[in-house]
Amino acid sequence: MKQLPPDTVRLLSSSQVITSVVNVVKELVENSLDAGALNIDVKLENFGLDRIEVRDNGHGIKAVDAPVVAIRHFTSKICSHEDLEHLETYGFRGEALGSICAVAEVAVTTKTEADDVSIQYSLDSTGTIVSQKPSHLDQGTTVSVTKLFRNLPVRRQFYSSTKKCKEELKKVQELLMAYALIKPELRLLLVHNKVVIWQKAKAADDRSALVATLGSGIVPNLLPCHQRQEQPKQARGIIIDGFFPKPGVDCSSTSSSTPEKTFIFINNRPVHHKEVMKLLRQHYSAQYPEDSARHRYPIIVIKITVSPSAVDVNLTPDKTQVLLHNKEAVLTAVEALLVSLYGFRPGSDLPPEQQLNHETLPPPPLQTDASQLKNKRSDVRDDNVLTEAETHADSAQSSDVSLERQASNTSSSSSTADDWIDDGIATKTSSVSKSPERRGHADVSAAETRKHQISAEDWSRGTALVDSVSGEPLQPIVILQPSTPSPSNSDEAKIQRSPGKKMLNAITEKPAALTAYDMIRNRTTRSPLSPVALFEKDTRAEVLREKPAASLQDISIAVQEKWNILGEGDRKKYEEKARKSLQHYNQKTTAEGLREPDEKAPRTKLQGQKRKPPLSNQQLMDQLFARPQKKPKAPVSRPSWPVPCSVPALRLQLQRLSSQSSGAPRGLHLVNQLASQSTWVILCGQRLMLLNPFRVEETLLFKRLLENNILPSVSLQNPVQLTDGSLGGAEYVQTLCNMEKQNPDLTGGVLFSDPRLVANGFKIKLTAERHLEVTEMADCVPFLGVEDLREILTAVHHRKASTVRECRPLKVTNYLQAEAVRLARQLPITLPREDVEQIIRRMEQQLGESSHICIHGRPFFQHLADVPSTDGEAQAQFRPLGL
């Protein structure tokens, strides 16, 4: 690696800032892709805040480059800013690892093809190596990022909510999906908290990668397309590949409400490009007459390839936005491809006759140059009046000559281009430009156009527009009204009798009506809102923040879509709010005595009057509300029967029962479970004890793993030779050779099949030359090596260990102990009574009565109290509180 010169550093002048988990994953994955990796595993813990691990099988980092691997502005991608003109890699600044080290703890484990073993480097906040040690990992690089944002509590607080963390995990998955589409040969794996979230296997081509990423239900509705357009100053030109929705397919199967499945790549780099996205949405939604696809995003994979010198990637820190030097040419090429697929957009200003002609014509072909298509579109738009097209016949003729010259340099192809060949527009344009008769007719029509021009003076006088039939100036439109019939004598008499009565107009003088509020005792009270209205009230602000320029209709549509996809639990919350609002409104109207809204009696006259109840109502109210006097009930005699009782017989019976149950109950008996804890109360003889069933289950699992578990072994690229010095002496070699072996193979080699070796993850071979070597070793136990094999041989040689449990090395024992804890934690918090009884039975059978301690050194049982057997013991235990 070489340090960038100062002028290049100043030119880049954008420090990589790590603001999220996605930034970390993106930088590490791009480093793996630049290293030629074909397998990339991304593992997260606690949504990436506790641990992020990216492992690949790339070329690895050389030992001479390790000291500066995380130092800022050290990179192997470029040497100076001139190399940006030929950039072929994802990274080029040399700031990714240095920026990650500033906000987290970083460890890098790497191994090249020339290295014997991999080395793990621990880095500090400045990117300097503080320690290193050997590792067991194979060729490639593994970067572990722990305690992300440990020194930025505000930024870590941003991920305090589960919703934010899930959104970040979804962004990581979308990022890996983008790289899966652009790299079909790449194998990707995303794991969160040891659970596989998403994975993609190696694919043979782009279509197979599309099926593995988006699913087999979407790909049949997509159409592969390819177009190439030559550029005069660029050797590569503009190449557009991708998969586009088939024309006329239902929009619900080829689009989504979010832009997550619209993938835009420029030079194999996933980017966000607003202009390209706008073109894709416009031409896709134009083929649907209704507004169903207006607010949706098409499912498209578009790959734009241009010369590296025509792209400026050094625009934003995350490199998701690029600057195109020939943006207009790229947009024109994209639009040409979209027009060839979906036809002209119906939003152009064409008269009905021209629009009808365009609807009957098939879409133009793909074999057109961008400038030729642009001129054809301008000719079609300007052809709304025939005289205008003929007036510019000379310019059209010259443009046709240039188009024919450019068409020879253009090549494009599509799976449906052969079926969509249309030369109607070109024939029409050439006929207009080359026919001399049309040229003369154009001159006459132009003269007529100048003759019929409207002057300002005629317009102000009102004589500009003349009726072609009568020759008189056109008059303004007059609204004709039916004549009112003459009023009858009775109507005139009514008007004369009430001359001061004001006539009301039902249109201009509407009575005041309250919509969102009601009047209660001259006070406005808000009407109860429905669940949808309450949801709209809470969501409208969020929609406005996302789309500040959205119209009222767009906001209503967005709110309705959110309501449709709202979960059942959230919808019940809004229904409960609406119910409480309605209940509160009903209580208030009942308390204030609100009248029904259909009452037509005026209130102004009743407010000053006091209604007097009739005299006869008092007697009725006394009858209704007076408390009736309760009459005393006569005591009812209860029946009784004499029961014979003998105290000596009762005493004798009690003595017999006590003699039968004099012995204390043996074994463990469940009593009940504590409500607040996951512990059980058990009776062991005369003692009440607390039982923790999870400790028992951990111990049983650990015992079973020690006895039966076989660690999976992985073949070593370079077998490890075993000698007297590596094993600790000749006696250990002799002990190893005395272990159980298989029959010799065809090459004369013999594999050891002793379960004490195989169960601990070692596969040892005795070659034909009588050399011992380890061919396979378990990779699930960190740093497992020859020292652990020496522990096994020591147990066999000195302690005469004959079982697998007695020969477990310390590293394997700790690993199995962690596995037992992990399996026990997967149990439900509340265990049913049958499961606890089964755990107790297995404990008595496998552990006996001697070992009642868990793997952490804590007892299974906690003494609670002793059950008294006599009244005297009960009285002795009963002690009143001395207050």
C-alpha cells in the first residue's frame, strides 16, 4: 500500500462518516468485493450495535500492509487522483476502516494464499495495531466490529426503539439484495442473533440471480432488455441492460408502494438517481389509464454502463449518488429504451386526431439513435397542425439526413424488438420533408396563417373573431332564463298582507351548519371522530414530513394506504379511542340536555320563558320516587337434624390415620409454581424447597453433550504434521498409535476411528510413510489446535480415560457448556407441570442424589421451610409479631 499524496487527499476532501449500521456493512462488503470474494457472510448481534462481522474468502491482506490497513488515506485501489478516470473498484478513499475504528472496536483476521496461518489484528481508535495472534480461519478476511457508537451515546440513543432497529436491519438486507443482483456468482448470507435472515446461493446468470433474490413469482412478468449507444468521444459508449415490467401486465404484480425493488446501477454500483427514477415511473405509469399506478414504483433492475471517466463517484460519503458528465445523453438513451417498450406518453399536447393515430400505431423500434428518437418525438408533437409541420419542411429534411448518418453507428437489441418495428413516423416525416408538392402547400398555408393573424386593435374592438356564415363579429354568450309566470291574485294578496316579510333564498342564504362541532348550551363541542379520522389525524403530519410537496389528494391516498396495511392490534387501538370519544360525547350531551338535531322550534323564544309543570305531576312524582317502606319479615325457622357423634371413636380413627402416615413421604413432590417467578415449590420429605428447573435442564443437557456430542470437523488445506516435540514426548505418540484405527485404504494410509478423537473434532491419519498428520479439525471451537490433542492424550496416558466424557479438552468443555446454556434459554419461560415432573424424573435417573449443583456452581434446590409433624412443632414455629 502507498499513502496518497496531499493534493489527492485535499481533492477528495470528504471524510467517511459512519452514521448507521448500514454504512458499516456497506463499506466492509465493498472491500470484500474489491478483494475478489465469492462468499460473504454478514453476522449481526443486537441489530449490529453489539457486533458486526463480515467474513469473505477474498485475496486477504498481506503482512506488510497490515500495519497501515486502517490508517486514513492508505489504499491499494488508486495512487493519485488521475486514477479516478479509470476507477474499477468500489472503494478508493482509504478511509472506511479508519472511520469505523473511531466509533467502535475493530479486529481484523486475514490470511493470504501465501500465508501458513491467519493472523488476528486488534486495532485502536486511530487504526493502529495494538495486538496480534494466530487464528484458525481459512483464506480471506474477517472484520469484527463491536460496541458500535460506544463513544457517541446520542447516536446510539437513536436506535433505542425496536422500530428503528428493524428498519436498519431491513436496509442491510436491501443492500445485500442489490449486490446479489449485480454479482450473480456471489454467495451471500445474512444472520441476526444466530438466526438466518436472508441468503442467496451462487447463480449461473442474471435471471437466476433475479429469481433467487426477488422470487419466482415476479420474474415471469419481467422482460430482459439490452441497448447500446455509441458516443463520439467515448470508446465504451452507453450500455443499458436490465429487466423491465412487461407492457400491459397488472401493475400489482410488477410494482410496489415503496422504491425498495427499483434497483438502479451505474457501472455496477447501486445508486440513487432521481432523474432516472422519474423517467422509470413516468413511462411505467403512463401505460395504465387509471391512477392505480401513479403512486407506485415499478419493479425494475436497470444497469447503466458508461466510461469511468464520465462518472464522478466522489460526491457523497456513502457513494450512493453520482454525477454524470453526459447526463442528458444517458437520460435520452434510457428514455429511448422506455419508449420502445411502453410507447409514447399520452400526456403530450396532441389533438384528438393525432392521439388516435398514435394509439393505432405500434410503439417505435429499439434500433433508433437517441437523437433520432428525440427528433421524431418533436416531429410528432409539432404535427398537431399540418401547416406547422410543412412550414419547417426544410429543417426536417436536414435532420433526416443527419439521422440516417447516425443510425449506422447505433445498435440495440431486445427480446421483443423484432415484433415492434414501426417506420410510420419516419415515413411520415420523410414524406413531408421530401415531397415538393407538400413544400408548395406549406408556403400557401404559411401565407394564410400570416393573413389570419389577430391584431391587438381588432381584439380590443371585439371584431377579431367573425362568424363564417353571417360575417358579423361573434357576440358573447348569453345565458337564457325562462320567463317567470304572472303571479295569481292570491299570491298578490299574500304579498300585500305581509309587505315586511323578507323572502329567503335557499342557495345564497344557507342556514349555519356545524360540521366538526356541535352546539351544547351555546358552546361548541367537537363531534366524535371515527377510527379512520383519528388515524388520519396522527398520520397526516408524518406523511407531510416524508412528502412536503404532496397535494391534499396525495396525502389522503397515502393515509388510506397506511390504514389498509395497518396491523390488527393498532387498528383496535384506534377503534378503542373512537369508542371512548363517542362515550364521552354522549355523556356530555346527556348532561347538558342537547336536543335532537331535527327540532325546528326556534330557541330564542324559549330561552326567556320558564316552563311550568302541571299541578298533577307532583302526585305522580311522589308515587315514582318515594321510597316504599319495608315491612319487617317474620323469622323463618330453619330445620335441624341431630347427628350422633362419639369422641372416643373419633380419637381412635385419628390414631389409626397417624400410625399409617407416621413415615415421612419419600421422593420429590411438586406443590405449585410461584406466580412471579419461574420456580416451583416442592416437598422433599418434611421440607418445603424451591426448585429452579432451568438449572436442572442446563446440567442434563451439558451431561448429554459431554457424553454423546461429536464436533463436526472441517478438512484442513494444509495437514498439520505430528511429531514427538509437538505432542510432548514419545510416550504420547505411542499412546496415539495404540488407539483404535480403521482398515488401510488404497494408498496405505490409516485413519484413526477412536471416538475419543473423533468426538473432539480431530481426524488423524497415519500415512504409508508412517507419518502422523491431522487432516481435519473442528472449526466451531475457537483456537482449537495441537495443544488440545495433547490434553486428550494426557488423559488417556495418565488417567486411563476410556470414555469420551473423560477425554474432553478444556476448550471443548467450555464450548459444550455454552451450547447447553444456549439450548436451555430456548425453553419457554413458563414450563407446564408435566415437563417439570419429567425433568425431575430425568434428574433422579441420570444425576442421582449426590450432584444437585448446576454447571455454574449453584444448587438446584433452595430450602424454604420445614413442615411440622405435631401441634407442638407448629406452635413453636408460630411466633407473633412483636410490634
